[in-house]
Amino acid sequence: MEIDLPEVVAEVTVQFERYEKALVNNDVAVLGELFRNDPRTLRYGMGENLYGYAEINAFRAARSPLGLMRKTAKTLITTYGRDTAVASTLFYRDSAPGKVGRQMQTWIRFPEGWRIVAAHVSIIDEPKVTTI
């Protein structure tokens, strides 16, 4: 299996960036497009466990559009072959000082394009950096 084929990493990076832009702008249509329309698609959020595309879409439609801005760091996209990828990133919000968010998504290439089939989002206290 070929890992991190440059052209595949580039394709997934474009989709990840579309997702990020849609997220901070509360573009529910694009967010809905990027999740696989399937009852097996899941999203574990900070306060919810969403099973299936319908639950994910309902959550997005009901979510407040306020306070969604964030900055990302240490984004890593790893591809496995031509049809599977994992996107991981840290994120920070001004409204949550001292906290760091963590997001992971599993992307699969389908005939209609790259889609998220599983996602996990959590927030923890910012780890203390120690120097020796």
C-alpha cells in the first residue's frame, strides 16, 4: 500500500479546507455534502454522539452560527492508497482560553467524491509545556 501519495494528499487537503471554511461560516449545505449520506456515518462531538447522516444534519441545522471561528494547528492528513485518508488537527477558540480542541476525520473516496464517514471532536486543557 502506498502511503501519502502527493496527489491524493492534495485532493484530501482541498476537501479538508472546504470543510474548515464551511464550519466557521456555518455553511450547512457544504457540511452536509462532505459527510457521507449513510446511516453508518458517525460523529462524536463535544456534547453529542451522532449516529447516521440524518442525526448529523439535524445537529448542524440546529447549531448556533455564533462563536464558530477558530484557528487550527498541527493539521496532518495521511492517506492510505488512493481512497482512504485520516485528517487530524488541533484547534483553538478565543472563547475557550487554556483549552485545545482535537478533531479527527476518516475520509473515503466514493464515486461522488471524498466524504467523511467518521469524525471525533473533543476539547481538553492545553497541556503544559515543560522545558528541561
